Amino acid sequence: MAAAMLLGHASCSDDERDMERPTITTEGITAQPAECDAYRIGDVIQVCYRLTDNEELGNFNLEIHSNHDHHTHSTSAVECDPDPVSHPDNPWVFNHDYAIPSGMRDYTIHEDIPVPDGIAPGDYHFMIRVTDRAGWQELRSMAIKIQ
């Protein structure tokens, strides 16, 4: 019984658990979009960011949502020139999850997101969330403009 308890204790050691969050980086790539980038309705937002993890990546999420009210997510110190606060009728919301192939510790996002017709122009947030297989998450948010 004592040997079983010792064996069980050893297998739950903190040394074996992944305790590091994944990273969203621009290292080695030309990252897109960047803070304050502007796009026109009908354009394509080309997304390029590098994701890394010490053990194994899990998935990522890309989100674009209205910032017509000037809220913040506090992941960037860059100030963009905002339009006046407004309450548009048809703000754009894009929110999509993407799987990362199993076993990957380094992955570069290459996604194209078309800016749909009929949406409200103005201030938006572009967000990337990456989650590793252990469940740790990292977030990057930036201001973009749709004209």
C-alpha cells in the first residue's frame, strides 16, 4: 500500500505538468494585421502570426468585433486615431476557431478573412487567442479600422 501511494505521488509531480503559456509572436515573419491597419469593405484581411509553445499547441481563435464604443482589451500600448463614439446598425462580428495539427510546437497562421459588404465602417478590434494542449491561453488584441 505504501509503495502504491509513493508511486501515485511521484506520477503527480509538478515537474511533469506544462506550466507555460503559449506565445503569439511576430518573430521571423511579417505580422498582419498590425495596430491601426485600415481595410476597406470588400478587402481581405491577410492574417499572419506565429504561435509557439514549449510542449504542444492546441488551437487558435480569430475574432473581429466592433470597437465603436472605444472599449479596450489592454494588450497593446499603441493609441490609434479613433472615430467618434457611435452605435452602428450593422457592426461586423467574425469569430472562428481553428485546429492546429497534433504535435506542433511552432505554427504560423496564414488565414484570409474577407471584409463583408454592408457592415458598419469604423473602429474594430482584431484578436488572436491561442490555447496549448494543457489549456493555457495567450491573447493579443489590436485596433484596426474598416473604411
